[in-house]
Amino acid sequence: MNYFFKRIPSPVGELTAIASDTGLAALLWENENPRRVRQMSPQEDPTHPILLETARQLNEYFSGKRSRFDLPLDFIGTDFQKKVWQALLEIPFGETRSYAQIAHQIGHPTAVRAVGAANGKNPISIIAACHRVIGSDGKLTGFAGGLAVKALLLRLEATHIHRETKQAPLITDEKTGDRGNKFGYLV
């Protein structure tokens, strides 16, 4: 399979989008660890339609005009990883989930560490919203883009929701099931 890439400037640094003719396969950080995501040997094609659409939708996301991505995705990973990444796509804009909640959601309640590892290997950052996954205690935990970027993305989403609905974002507490804005970094 052939892969193509386009560099996309963003408020969180230059992102590299990689696509096949099937869909977006990766969205990599400026200082990406080369061992985190499977290497695809893409060739540059800044006019590839999936890459152009990815850039357009990311620009809308960062400017507060988009809360949901609508792109064809071409995840490359194990079946377990793909289950985790699919679960990331289901986390609503402006909300968070814990690794344990994701493990329960995909039917592997004791696989919290494996969920964390799969989350860390998510090749399509931001779009498959791994930044919305936090520790069970509500604290920010590992993120390939860095914890400062994770906090920035969560604040961006919280600000957009607050502006649109005049409400603070809702967070589901894993232990109690209560929903509310309990984690200060989302204010």
C-alpha cells in the first residue's frame, strides 16, 4: 500500500498527516518518537484529497468551529489496539474517560494497562481523541504530544463547549458515575 504525507501547521506545532488512498493512517507530532507509530515510508503529496480534508478539519477544530471529525480512517494495528482506538472515537467532544472506563467499554475490564499501552500507540492523535483519556484519579497522564499539549486540547474543547452552551463541560466520574466538571484543568 502507498502512503502520502502533508505537513500541517497548528497551534500545537507542525503535525504530519499520513494517508493511504483508503483513509488517514497517522497524525504525528512535530517531535514524534519514531518508535511509537509503525513507519509507513510515505511520499509527500500536499494535494492528496484526504490530507487536504484533514488539514481543513484540523483548522476548524483549532479555531473552535468543529467538534467532530468526519474523515475516513485507516488504522494500522492489532485487533485489540483497533478496539481501543475505536473507543477513543466514541468519547464525546469536551468529555474525558479513564483508562479503566475504556477497558470496560471494550469488554476487557482487567486490561487497564494494555488499554494505556494501546492509547499510547494511537497513530491518529487528536482525531482519535487519546487526549481525552485521563487517570482514574482525574489527573492528566502520558500523552505523545506532551502533557502541556494534552491540557491545551482539553481546555480548547472545554472553552468551545462553554461558549456554545454557556455550561462547563461534563465529566463522568468512573467510581460514582456522577457527571460534572470536577477536574480543575478543564475550567
